[in-house]
Amino acid sequence: MLHALADAVFPSSCPGCGGRNPRDEPWCAACGATARPAPRGAVPVGVDDLVVAYAYEGVVRELVARVKYHNRRSVLPWLGAAVAGMLDVRDLDVVTWVPTTSVRRRQRGFDHGELLARAVGRELGRPVRRLLRRRDAEPQTGASRVARSRGPVLVGTGGVAGLDVVVVDDVVTTGATLAAAARVLHERAARSVVAAVAARTP
């Protein structure tokens, strides 16, 4: 509550402690020093490569939540740059994202995955296209591990034959969502599917 109030009063407040940020930084120096690189983990089935910027904990978790639940877009350029910096742009043709459910999109008024993908695409200088559609179902957030392991039901919405595709997501846990996305894109003859994620759950 205090962090939310601080962010309303001071748009540049740190998501970790609520204090003031240095200019153009997403967090204060003390909280930023606690952000850890993403833990190592298996690459989801069907994904040709996986890059993840941070561990999903502490100040990183709060930063992602600002975008996902509160539409705080000021951190998107920085977060997009952090994800894009882990990719080799020479091997990429198009950027897409794992869509949220239509129910969630209506509730929030935006799709956080799309916002992050567009930030990544701007950094890479690559087109961003809606290539996946999610059939309505329960969201992965808060679901049991068994439910997560099944992944969402996705369908393709655009041609990707012969293209190297980047799929952007905010958080990876079991990898089932990214595996589902890769499966659809490979079925539509994508040459490769690289997953680029902001954070991985420890």
C-alpha cells in the first residue's frame, strides 16, 4: 500500500523501497543492487533458445507487477532494453508475445505482454506482430503447478514460414506457456523460435 501511494505521489518512486529514483533508472541504487540474474533452468520443449534477464523476486517482482497490474509504462523502455540486450538481433526477423486472455485484457484495458514486446521490438529495430491468439481459459498466474504444466491453448494468427521469431513474455515458471507458443509457431513453419523473458521464478 505504501509503495502504491508513493508511486502515485512520486511517479519515479523505487518499486522496492518507495524512495526516489535516480533519473532514468527503474529503481534506487540500493534496491537495484539486490536484483539477481535469472537462475539457470531448462529450455522449454520446442523453444530453440531461451534468454531471461532477472530472477523474479524482490524489486524485480515489484517492477514487473507495476507494468502487469497497474499499467505503469514508464519502466517499459528500460525493461525492454534489458530483455533485448540478451538477444542477437542478426538472427531475428519478427517479435511477438504470449497474449493474455480476452477477459484479462478487458479488465485491465491492455495486454502487458504486448507492451513489453513492443518495447523489445523498438530496441531491436524489428517489427512486432500479433502471431498468437489465446483461447479463453483460466490465467496461468496463481494456477497450480499441475495446471501450469498443461500450458494455455494458443492458435496462430499470422504467417511465419521461414522466419526467426522472438516470443516475449514477462515471467517464466514451468515453461509450459513458451512451449505452447513454440509448438504453434513451428507448426506454422517458423524457422526458429527464441523466447525472451523479463524474469524467471526462483
